[in-house]
Amino acid sequence: MSLLKVINCWKLFGGLKALQNVNFEADQGILGIIGPNGAGKTTLFNVITGVYKPDKGKVFLKNRDITGLSPHTIRRLGISRTFQIPRPFINETVFENVLAAGFFGRVDKVSKKELIEETEKILEFVGLIDKRDEEASSLNIHQRKLLEIARGLITKPILLLVDEIASGLTPAEVDNVVSLIKKVNEKGIGVIWIEHVMRAIMKAAERIIVLDYGKIISEGSPEKVAKDPLVIRAYLGEEIA
Amino acid sequence: MSFTRSLIKKCLVSKNKKYVVFILTALTLSLPLLSSEIFYIDFLLVLFMYATIAVGWNIIGGYTGYVSFGHVAFFGLGAYTTAILLVRFGLSPFVTCILGGVVAIVFALLIGIPTLKLKGAYFAIATLGLGFVLQLLFLNLGSLTGGGEGLSLPLPPWDIKTSVEIFYYAMFIVFLASVLTTYWLEHSRFGLALKCIRDDELSAETSGIPTAKLKTMAFLLSAFFPAVSGGLFSYYATYIDPITVFDPKISMYAIVFSMLGGSGSVLGPVIGSIILYSVAQTARYLITAPGVDVMVFSAIAVAVIIYLPEGIVGFLKGRSGAK
């Protein structure tokens, strides 16, 4: 069953067509989204999570129309996201960062005690338990990205949207987040993953969508997409293709 | 420096805090019994008033990160509500000061819904106008407010000393209520959400926090206490006019008191009020030239912004200004 359906979505910023008639479905697996800078990938996430309203088109989560709902409602319905440049609550502790999302982003009623236990479990899962009581401002970029994932998971999402989590990380750290996201997916959480680091996304994704100038220009398995002349042209230019 | 720091830290930040607060409260309550000087009681009463405004401001300005430059609007609104209800209907100010708070909440709701959509400096500028607009309005609604001539309230039915003591206790209760509310805030989900909004509003919203609703609630809460203290002030002063109760200086006091003590903390605005108000008043009595208190006050404000950007509480917690 498809978890997310994006149907005929358009998003315009003045004369700039950030998204043009985007159609796709995401299921329980890992769906990669790639494309050159400015292709509209993050805009697509912003439309799905309610930060932007699409000018045309619909977004469905498990057959429920979520188009135009506020971001906090969409979060409660089961879509979590991480930011490309991590946006932690900088003056709060790592624990509080995750707890805050747990308090407000969940529909199921859990007691404070249960939530604290779950928060600790998730910090353990992403590998931040040692940093539990440190302020988020003291974390390095890798740890901040892990915190983004932890904050995403505490609300028990159906779908996790991951925005360029591997960018700016060392090769060892990239491997760490790739295996982490695979583990998240194994828990039954669908993943849509925007990535520029091909080494990471080509290994992990089952299916890939390529965006260019707001349009989907190619779709399929990583191997198929990598050989698509349209994709090569979008990345490298006319002559080489 | 480090010795004083550790000493104050022992008093304020550790678990001894409870006792220190308890002893200070007991001292405050017994002060009218210890001293027969009306001067000191009056001094503390006005200090509590400013501290209440600062504590109220801190809820939206410190915890939520929306710096309001117009909190005097709520103070003045509370003062006028109480004064009008007393003069026209003879209702007791000790009850109607709460009503003044309610009027301020309604006003804050009307103002907050559009202005809280603005961020940073834009919100500050939008709120800056609030006090001036109300000042003009109250100057010109002569039949209701007495216009520029102001309103004279009936004298309280007690002799001066009893009267000052009663107002002293009443103001202290309002002050204490505001501090206890912030204490609750500091330890509640609501307060955590506000701090998240301050740190990163988009991130808070996508984490499931209904930011628009919660920051409006914070704004209402922060409008309430200044208004109640304004209501008590009007009866205590027995005369109010739009120039005094909508004086923009009062908004500035709230901001600078909070910043010196440490905005976004429970005790910050209290500590800031005690220090700055005492210094400003002392300067005023020592040097009897007009405006000296404001000069001293401003100099301290500049020094704080440069040397203690996180305030005294932030400094004691070992936070530097650099992030």
C-alpha cells in the first residue's frame, strides 16, 4: 500500500516554478530523491509537511487528504522530517529537544514517565545517550544530524523525510547515518530521502526519483536512474550526455 | 570575582535556593512590622510593581523570544480599567484589578493574533506603537477617562501608614503570583514549548508544537500581571493620567530589568529589578538633578548588553555571551 501520494503538485514562487506537476507515490521502503541544486527537492518536502501550501495539487497520507494542513497537524498525523541544516532547539538539552517533540507531536496519549523512557531509548538507538544532558549548542554537525533523527522518531511516524543527512559528514559518519536510516526503515517506517552524496543514496534506496527544474525527469531503481541520459544531462550538461 | 560568583551561585542556583527564597519572602512579609518608615515600604512597593511588569514581560520576551516594546499598554489598561470601575461604579480595586488583567488579556488577544505573525525587529516595532496608541486614545476619550486632566480616585479609607502597608502586601501577592507562574512555566510542557519556539520556530512547528496558539497564550499571560499591578497602582496613587500610566519608560524598564537579571529565567527579572531600580533610585536621591536616574539606568543598560548579554543568571550558570 502506498503511504504517501503526491498528485499533480505545483508550487510557484513568483515566476519561478519550484514544482511543476509532480506526481509520485511512496511506500514502506526507502525512496531516494536526487537532483541538481535548486531542483525543488526541499520545496517538495516543505509542501508535503505543510510548511508551504501547494498552488495546485494534492498530498495524501494513507488515503487521507493532508493538503494545506498546518505543519504541526501533519506531524501529528505521522510525517516527521529532518532538516538539511540541522535546526535543534539550541539552548535546550539533547533530552529536552526530543522530549518536546514527544510532548506535542504525538496523537497517542502516553504518560510522562513512558515518554521519558522512550526518549532515552531513542537517544540510545541513535547513539546520543552520552550527550543526554548537554545543551544542543555543544553538539557537532554529526551529532546534530543524529538529534534530528531522534526528534523525528519520538513521535512514532509513519513516514520519515530525510533532507541531505549525509552532506558535510566524514565518510565514516556517512556510513553511520546510512546504516541508521536503514535500521529506521526496518522498523517499518517509510523513508523519503533527499541526498546529494550518491555513495550513500545509491546504496540505500530501493527506488529513486530525479527532480530537475521542479519536474520529475526520471524514476526507477538506482541502476536504471544512473544510466538515464536525461539524468546525466541534468547533472553534467548537454554535450557529455 | 570567582569567589563572589560561587557564593551567589550557592545561594541561587543550588538546592539552597528554596531556603533563600523562603527567607526572603518571610523578610519581605515582616518588613512593615520591622520598619515604621513609610519611605522604605513605599520603595519596595514600587519595586514590586516594576518587578511584576518585568516578570510578565519575561514570559513573552524572555521565554518565547518575542521582544515586546509596548508592555506599558497592558499596565496602563489595567490602571484605567480599575480606576474607571471605582470612579463610575464604586467597585473595589482589590477585586477589579483582576478585571483589569482580563481586559488586558482581551486586548492582547486582539493585538497578538496579527502581530505575533511578525518576527524579530518587526514584532518589536509593531508593539512599540501599542502604548502610544492607547495613550492618545485615553487622552481623547474625555468622557470616559477624564482625558488629559486624568482621573482622581477616592482616597482609601485608612490612615496613610495602614494604607501603604495594605498596598504593600497586595502588590507583593501579585508579584509573588507572577513569579510562581513563571516557576510553573519553567517546569511545564507549555514552558518547554515556548523555549523551543524561541530557539527555532519552524523546527518547533514541524515537531508538532502548535506555535501560533502557544505563543498567543504566552502573550496573554504576559499581559495579565502588568495589568493587575497597574490596577493596584492607580488606587495607590489616587490619581492617574495617560502621560504617567502609558509612559514608554515603563516598557523600557521591563526589558532592561529582565535583560540585566537574565531573560528567560525565573529569577532573572526579579534580580534585575532589585538591582537596577535600587541603583536608579539611589542615584536620584544622591544627585538631585532631573534625569539622573535615567542616565545611570541607561549607562547600566549599555554595559549589560556589552558585558553580560545573558544577564546575571546566565552568567552564574556559566553561560558566556558567545553561542
